[in-house]
Amino acid sequence: MTDHPTPHVTLTATAHAPALELPAIGQGTWYMGEGLAPRSDEVRALQQGLELGLTLIDTAEMYADGGAEEVVGEALAGRRDQAFLVSKVYPWNAGRDSAIDACERSLRRLGTDHLDLYLLHWPGSIPLEETLEAFERLREQGKIRRFGVSNFDVEELESLVALPGGRECAVNQVLYHLGSRGIEHALRPRMQRLGMPLMAYCPLAQAGQLRRDLFEHSAVREVADGLGITPAQLLLAWAIRPLNGRRDVIAIPKAVQPQHVAENAAALEVELSDEALARLDAAFPAPGRKVPLDIV
């Protein structure tokens, strides 16, 4: 770990919002509100993360059927201004009027009057024009500051940015970690050309069985041990590393245990050498062709 400026990612200015810097690591809430951990622990973890500089909190109406949003709302009571708050709408709720209703339900669960960022959770059957119209109405009403998308591959993204107002899309949130690098072939370069940051969910391969394989892989263990950090910190530092000289990824790991929250925040201070990156590249090479977008 070295002394250097805390890594951040810049949301570009739009016609309605100024440019904004966000920490390159935020907090995810998938599986919160489901009783897997005491609610009080989940609330405390999010508050601890805020205190450690992990000010972006990502949630969704899908998570625990709104239960995760309620946990976030409890965590942000009296400190809403400390957080950059993100939530997501189901594709089938993303219509001209239904998106307004869905957003208002999310706001009630979150105990706030606005979202900093509202995402379409994945592409659906409702025309994007309708969703964009709803997002614009929500912005005009002050209920959201920016909009974005999630789980959009290159083709869906091209359809979006071709629409009036589509280029104001602030981010695309997709699955991304060392063991899943398919977006590096086409999607991430296209997003870089658009000046659109990437939000990486499951940056620690939280879903499925791959996480154990990653954490115990000899290259991951050796590089992490050499830096005096945990495998999780190494994977986070890798996810937010600059590509083509640009830092454009915000990783959103979920953590409940105090030690894990602290480790995630400390990963912001990890700087990976060219040698370390080359070792990981050799063990987990990026695909040389377009592959289907990983979705969990």
C-alpha cells in the first residue's frame, strides 16, 4: 500500500447535472434485507462504509422485494447527504407511468425524496423511449438526479445512445471481476469512447462457485501475499485499475462484517505494479473475441 490520491471515477457533466467525482469502490446491498444477517449488522456495515469513504450505495427494488432499500433507508436516516444513492427499476416497471410509480415506492422505502442515480436493471420489452421519457419526468420532478442502465451489452447500449437523450446515460452496471473479463473486448472500450463509467457488480465473484477458485488460486494468493493484502483486496484493486490510462470502474462489493468493510475501504489504497498485473493477466487472460455478457 502506498500514499497516493484516493482513486475516483468521474461522472461526466450533463445538461442538468455537473461533473461529479465518486470513490472507485462503493457498497452493494444484494442479499441484504433477506435475514441472512441481522438487520442491525447490515445497517451498521453501511454506516461504517460511509465513514470510511465508501459513499456510493447501490440497491434495487428487486433486492429482497424492497427489503434491501429499507435497510439502506435505515442506514441513511439522518445522514442522507453523506451518500450517493443508486437504485434500480425492474424492466417490467420501466414504462412511461409505471417507472414513476416504482421510483416513488423506492423513495418511500429509502426514506428520501430523491435518488442520485436510477438504473434500468436489465433490458426488457418496454421500449427504451418510454423508459427515457419516464426518467426525464422523474428528473424534472427532482426525484432522480441522473439515470443509467444495468446489464446492457454493446448492442443494447448502441440502441440506447442512438435515442434522443440516450447519451445522458450516466453509467452501465455489469458483472465484472478477474474471472469474468468478457466486457474488456468490446463493451468497456465502447463505454470509454462514450465517456461512460462502468459499475462492476460481483467484483469479488460473489455469485456462484467461482469465488472460492479465485480466492485460492495460486497467482491470486502469491500476488496478494507479496503485497501484504487479502485476496479480496487484490480483486478489488484489480477491478478498479485504470485501462488505457483511464480509471472508469466503480466496484460495488457487499459486506456485512466490520472487518470486510474495512478491508474493502483499504483496497482503495492498493496500487498494483505492472508485474502484478502481468501475473494476473497470465493466470486469467481476457478473451480475444466477443463473448456473451455475464449476468447473474
